[in-house]
Amino acid sequence: MLGGRSALASVFLCFVCLLGSTPPAAGICTTDLPKQVKSMIRIAPDLNHLGCRLYTQTATDFQQNCAVSSLRCFSAEMKVLIKEWNLAKNQNVRIPRNGLVKGLQRLADRFSLVKNATTSECHQCELLQQKDAEEFLGELEGTLEKINSGPCPPEDL
């Protein structure tokens, strides 16, 4: 049986090993958001005539320790896109509600909790290149694929 300092050191070592064995961003995955983005990509050609231009992050921006700012920018621009599309009121197209916007905000919040996911090198949303809706949605889809490319916990049944 260990006593005194030896026991304390053993307990501390076990605790450190347990903390170090799980990567900080493990388990941050999303399966519903990519599906919603894909549905928007399908309807984008029908609404391209509106000429929406959106500040667009890239998957590279996301990878350069800018996860939180990238996701927040995507969320803000998605809100603009949905509002623009709803104003057009195309009766033949079903435009999603703000669930996608809220989902992106929640995802950004999850990243901000698990690691330092924003640096001073991150671009402000308004300084990014503006792209049309289809390109914007394609970049968002690529970013969500990057997020899901890591280890993901099994989905709830």
C-alpha cells in the first residue's frame, strides 16, 4: 500500500493521464447541419436570380484556428440568406427556417468551450470575399465535412 506523497503522486498521475487521453475537440460533430445545407444547395439554383452576395469563409479559414469566428460568420450570413430568400417568396421553393442558423451558433459555442479556436489572424466577416449563394453554401458544406472528418461519437438512437 502506498502512503503519503507516493499515493498522492499516483492519484495525480492517473488524473493527468485520463485528461490527456481525450483530444479537446473530440466529439464535436454534427450530422443534421450538413443535411440542411445540402437541401439548401438543391434549391439555390432556383433562387440564384436574386443575386445574393454573402461574406464567405473557407474550410482553410476554419482550419487556421478560426473555428469560432468562421462558424459565427457562416451563421450570420446564413441568416441574411434565409431572409433574402424568404423576401422573394417563391411559392415553388420551401425555404428552411432558422434552425440552421441556431445550429451553427450552437456549434460555434461548442468549439469556443473546448479549445482556443479564435486567433488574432482570423478575418472579420465583413472583410471576406463575397460569393454567390451556391458558392457560400458549398464552402459551408466543406467546413462541416471538415468538422465531421474527425472522430465522432455514435448518434443517439
